Amino acid sequence: MTAMAGSSWEELRKQARLLENDIDVKLVAFSKLGVSSSSSGLSSESVPLINSDDMFDTLSMELQQLLNKDYQQEFSKTSARVNARREREELLRGASPPPAATIGLSRRDQYSKEANHLHSSHILVDEQINIAMEAREHLASQRQTFKRMQTTFNNITNRFPMLNSLIYRINARKRRDSLILGLVVAVCTFLLLLYAFH
């Protein structure tokens, strides 16, 4: 009976830890998305970055690697705990067998404490899930905003073709001015070097 209760309790604890790890990994991925989207600004290059499937594939691979690492660490910790508890119980059983009523009472107290801890963990997990859902909705609304901005910009450029030619001429003039300025600086530097060495 106690073995069955202990195994079910260990399963519940594993499930709670898996949920916590999953939420932590999703929050890390969300923070990476937030940093990348805020650093890219409102340029037109940010829209294909957000809409690309490669970024999401990369994030899913990173999530899978982090989950596998967490599973391995959790398995090693749990196996070490189980082995230590088994050795301790064998030592206590070999030294002096305590009465069965005391064992049952202490284990009941432990189970009630663990149940309270698990309940509070469930509450925290629910809160984290709600936060993650709100963040997902916020990211979806941001994506729609970027799509609308790109559509509006494309409509403006298609509606006013003179604007495209004006932007092209401005960029060409900027490039020409930068080339002229670079040549002037190079000539002045060359003349200064000639003057300094002669």
C-alpha cells in the first residue's frame, strides 16, 4: 500500500516538475522573442524575420534540447534521492525496528505536507500558464500590427509611384555625396602626408 502511494506521489511530483520546466522554457523563449523584436525596430526587415518559419523551428529545437537536459537532470536527482532514502530506511530497519504506528504517522504527515506543496505548485503553474497565454496573445497582436503596417506601406508606394522615384533619387544623391566626401578626405589626407614627409 505504501509502495503504491509512494510511486503515485513520485509520479505527481514528476508531473509538477515537468510542468514547471516547460513553463520556464517557454518564458525564456518568449523573452528571446521580445528582445529580438524590440531590437529590430519597425523596419521593413523585421516583418519577414517575425513571419519566417526558420526562427520558430530554431526555437522549437532549442526548447527540445532544454527539455531533454532538464529531464536528464531531474532523473539523476530523483534516482539519487530514491537511492539515498532506500539506504537510510535499510539502515534504520537494521538498527532498531520502530513501531508501525509511528511510521504511518510520520509518512502521513509527510504526505500531507507534500500535498500542500503540490497544491501551491499547481496554483503557481496555473498563474504561469495564464501569463504565457497573455504573452502569446500580445505577440499575435503585434504580428497583425506589423502585417497591417507593411500592407499600408505597400499601398502607399503603389498608389504614389512618384514617391518611389523620389526616394531613389534621394538615395542616389546621398551615395554620390558620400563618394565625393570620401574622395575629398582621401586627397586631403594624401596632401597632408606629403607635406609632413617633405
